Amino acid sequence: MVKRSARKGGHWLVPRLAGLVTMAAIGVASMLGNGLASAAGGERLPAAEAAYQEALVAIEQQEYPLASARLRALQAQYPSWAGMARVQTRIAVLHEARDAGDDLEPFLAALDARDDGDWQASLSLLDELAADDAGGVLVDDALYLRAYLQLMELHDFPGARDTLVELRRRFPDTAYADSADYLAAIALEQSGETRAARRMLDDLRHRHTSLSLPLGFRWPRGTALSRYWFDRADRRIDIIDERLATAGRVKSETRVDGGAISVRVAVNGSEYTLHLTPSALVREVEWLDARRVATAPPSVNVYQGTVAGVPGSWVRVSIDEHGIRGVLGIDGEEVRIEPANLIGTLEYYQPAGHGLRPAAATASADAYNSLDLLRPPPENADNAVSLHDETLESRAASRTTDVRAVPVSLVIDSRYDNYHAGNGLAEALNSLNVADGLYRQFGLALTLDKVQLFDDTHDPLKRDATSLENHLRSFRRYRLDEAVNLADSALTYYFTGNPRTDITLGLAWINTLCRSDGYDVGVTTPSDFADVLLAHELGHSFGALHDSDTACNKDSTTLMWPNISARTRTHFTSCARGSIAKARRVDCLAHGVDVALDAVHDGESVRLVVSHGDTGLRPDVEIRLETEVAGQVVWPAACVAQTPTGALCHLKALLPGEQRELELPLTTGSRYRDLAVSAAAEALALVEISPADNSVTVRFGSSDGTPLPGFDGDGSGGSGSQGGLVAAEDSGQGAGSATAGNEPTAAGGRGGGSADALLLALIGNALFSRRFGASPGRRRAGARGGGIFPLRFGRW
């Protein structure tokens, strides 16, 4: 489990000031560090809670002066209480009790519903108060609170903007003008409209600026309110400017042989050349919508690779319409790449301690040690029917491989997706891709099995505010209900934006890889360190304890420490390493292998070279061959013709380090200068952990259809020029192009360019239906990636 460390930022939004200056109808800025009481304050929490309940009783009895007096006394006596935002909100509202009339009771009820996590009930009450024909004193308050809930709780950024437009239309001179503009800027920012958000914040800052000098020197106006808004806008503008200045930017992109790309990227003043191939993580995935119906892959490209000129480096990045993000591993350190936007950073605006019930607040994270590791009960081998044994029949082999594949399924609920402005799936994929890079050092390769994304209208996982442990236990029940659907998964992880009442960011049961009783699950929540958080929870699933609970308890910056922050490094202690290494021995995991296929030719024949580097494995390898025109090559003895233009070849027991060759001579009289031979290799009953080098296409000469050099039309003449060697996807704007504009193919990758339509059609018919790297039990219908082309998603 990971808990949130104390952080900077954390602001609530100041609404109308009814005779007050900084105490507002919806909330106040919280400048109390992490918002939790000190040790002494912790002893007072029960008394503060009791005083608050007494004030609520007075409100319920409509004794508003008494309630206001009790709340003010509570505020003075317990200023550090974690529930102080609710106190200050009600003080401000009760200040208008004399003029509010009948609106006060439903408005207070809306606040109560919000505090209880029943946002829909709160919105219903506010909608009634803010109806077009309403003429009460609290109408603009109701509109503002509705926008606040839509933005901060429901993460409905377009809805919040619409409500704020309505507020300004109906109340041009509203006291909420500054608050509304601040909310609107947040909504723009979290929707990815970063520069528009900055302009709005700059206007707000300018409105409260008394003096502006060259070189960016400014002074706020003299009132407390102007100083407040000047400070709020100025701080966030600095954060936006820093992100725009340090964000990763792709400066150039070059395609290379084998379907790889070379990307020049600028990150925070430095430039790196990245050699990238499509990540094996997303090579075979079943993408499902809320109704479990197969759907198209997301518009995000997921890559693995290395940094040019840096031995031992590793790269895990994803690229979509918002830019590039991920991690570079260089000399044991990580370089983090962020896009030029602040999507998914709404946590900055939450008040310190937001969402925590008073009973959950403590003086120290140590008080949560009992929750640090959820230990499942022993699995009942007699009564539990394994979810894996019958469907992963090829996995329980006695041999040992260097890499074991861990099939992981992801479930993303609608609130997590909304928090990331519809990019929740891309966020989850990036996090898992980075985690895969970290765990490869242990011989564990993460592979995606199924991904299910829920939407607002179909989300069975929506829950009211509760502890993260309760959310996880609820998801375990869902996992059990989906036992058949998730039968091939060794782990299933839940990405949730549901409200929680504790400071826990992530949670997982320890050492539950391949458990058949639903304990093979974990949960993560929105975080500024989403990839670190997921890697931490996966460490628990693999068997690692918190470093604080082991002999390796000296360094609080390690990955398995129970708190994460900007100081957390993706470094495993020896204690964590020892525990995680044992996960490779779990029988249900697939055996991984990296088969490489290369090709050379001399103008008269093609020689295919097959090899693999695993030290403990002798895989059987199957190679599928395709040509454009029948009768142009002679099939080797190890191959059996399947069609006039295709053959299937079998290589038995390929030894570690062995290079085995297949030679395909051109037939006598071959005339076509535009001849192409394509090949794709698959290690049978094993998972391919690096698929980028599994396919190749050899093309002879140009594409003008003239005979090969040396053939004069009747089959005579000498040998011609050598021709070129290209990846199967390198024709036109092929599947591997990061800038390809074609729509996704049925196999989940991109369509090829028009230059080699015939070749692509032939290969597509013969090979796209294949899903290399899957065990026989996992080849089933669905929207999966695969085939001879490396899987790519979306656009650059």
C-alpha cells in the first residue's frame, strides 16, 4: 500500500464573501501542510468531532445563531482539525441565514449530501435551487456549488464550464466572479487546454495587480481578497510555465529497418535519441467496453527501447495526441518525460486532507502500518478451482526460461477516466509500460490480457466515499464474478477515481500472483506519480513487503517504501529484490522467449536466419512465408506449401545461441523485379517478449514491374543488383509509421500504404489472423493486436 506524503499546493476555492474576507461559502485555502492534526491535536479529534456534531444538531433544529456560535467556537479551539473546511463553509452560509429564507435548508442539505459523498443527491438539490424561475438569495451560491461539484468531485469539466457560463449570464455582477474564473481556468487546464487556462489565470492576476514592472515584477492590490487571488493565479501560472518549459517534445522521427523508429526528444533542456519499437506489452490485447463488447484499440502508441549511445539504458514511453510521456532509465537513474499539459493534476487544487473523515486523520503515516499489507487467507487448494490451470495449459512446463510473462488485465472505471479528461486508459497503459521496464530486470515481462473501460452510463463499480480497502474488496467481488472472462490473467488491476475517506493511494494483497480466489487484484488511484504507484503495488502482488518492515529500512526514497513523493526512486532494495525474484517460479506464468528473424539476399536467393538468446530453452519455431507471385521461389525442405504463394516452415529445438538458416532460391526464369518475400517467426507455446524483430520483408529491385537485372525476357543473362531489405511495414505510410494516417486495421494495428497493396493483401489474408506469442488456450475471438506487423495505435 502507498499513502500520500505531505505535499505542496492544495487549495480550496474562495467563493462569495458575505461580510467575510477569506472565509467562503464553499471552501477556503488550506495552508496547514498536510491538513492533519499534530500528535496533541490527534488527541483532540474526538472532542472536535463531538463539537461539530452538536453544531449540526443545532442546524437541523434550525437554531442557526446557536449553530453559528458553536462552529465559530470549534474553529477557534481546534484550528488544525481535518474537518475544518466543512466548519468554515457552514459559518459562511449561516452568515446569510437571515436573508436566505426557505433556500437555506435545502442548501445546507446539499452540503451534507456532498460531505457524505452522495454527489448526485447534492446536485439534485442544487438544481432545484438554481432553477431558471428561482429567485432566492442563494441561487448564485447554488450555481457555483454545482460547478464546483461537477469539477472537483465528478470531474465533469465540460459540465462545470457550462454551469459557470450560466452563472455569469444570470448574475453578471456576482460576487463569485473571481471564483468562477478560477474554476473555469481549472476546467480548461484539466481538459488539456493549457494555454487558454494560462490566459484566464493571467487575466485574474492582472485584475488584482496594483503595480507591474519589467522582468515580471508585480505587486498585488492592498486588499486581502486581491492578495489571495493574485497569489492563487500567480502560483498556478508558475506551475504551467514550468511544465511547458520542461515538457518532453519530439523534435524529429526517423523510421529504421525492422519496424523501429528513432526519435529525437527534448526533455528539460537536454536532448536524447531514442531507439523505439512497439511495446510487447500491447501485442495481444482484448479491448472491451463497458458491456464486454470488443472495441477498437486506444489512440496511443506504446513503445519500449533504449537511449542511443547509453549502454544498459531502457526506455518506456507512450505517444498520443497530447505528446510524449514516460521514463528513460540512464545509469541507474530515471529521466521522467511529461507532456506539455497538466491533465490529471486536479489533486493540486484539493484541500489538504480533502475527503478524509475526521476519524481517519492521524498524526503520522505510521498509524496505518496495520493496513500496509493486506494479507489474504491461505488458498484452499481442495475447494478452489484454479482460474488458470485449464486455460493456461502450455504454461506449467518443467523447463526454466530466463523471462516469465505475467498476463495482467486492467479495469478502468469511469471516474478514473473522467479525472484524466477521457485519457484514463492512456494513463493506465503508460504506467503499466513503465512498470514492465522496471520488472524486466527480474525476468518478469508484463503482458496485457484484457482491458475494460467503463463509461458514466455503464459503470457497475461506482461507489460512494469509503476507504480504499473497501473499494478493493468490492473489486475483488467483481473479479470473482468475472472469473471466466478474466481466466487468463495472473493479476487484475483496478484503476479507480471513486472517492475515498483515507489517504491511501494504492493497495494490493501481498504475494497473490495467480491466486484463484479473487485475491490476485490491486487498486490504484489518480496520482502525480501514477507509474511509481502501480509499480509499488505490483511489487506487493509479486511478494515484496514494505522496506520499512524489513531489514532494508534505512532509505525512505526506495520504491517499496510505504509513502511516495517526488523523492521516490524506482530503486528496489535487496530485501525487495529477493522477494520479487521468487515470483518467477510461479507455475502459471507463461514462458517467454525472444526469437529474432533476420534476412539477407544476393539477388538470386533469400537466406533467413533464426536465433534466440534464452539460456535455458530449446523452442520449436514456426515460420510463415509469403510471396507476391506464385512460383518465384523454391520452398526449403523444412517448409510445406500452404497456398500457391505461402508456406509453413518448422524448426525443431532451436538451441540457445544457435543460428539456424533457411535458404529460398529464386526459381529459374523469375522475371519480376518487384518481387517481395515476407516471413514471420513464432516460438510455439511461448510468449514472445520482444516481437519487433520477428518479421521481415525482402524486396528485390524497384517497383516498376520490369524483370530482374540479368534476365532479358527469356530467362538468360547474369545476376543482377542486390536490391533492398525493408521491414514488412515499411511500404508507403505503413503500419509502423508514427505519422501514418490510415485507420486501424481489424487486427488492431494500422493499415498499410498504397504502394504495396497487393503484398499487404496477401500477407493480411495469410498472417493477420495469427496472434504470435500466445499460448493455444489464449487464441480466441476479440479485438486483439497481432499479425506480422508490430501493433501500433493511433496517431503521432
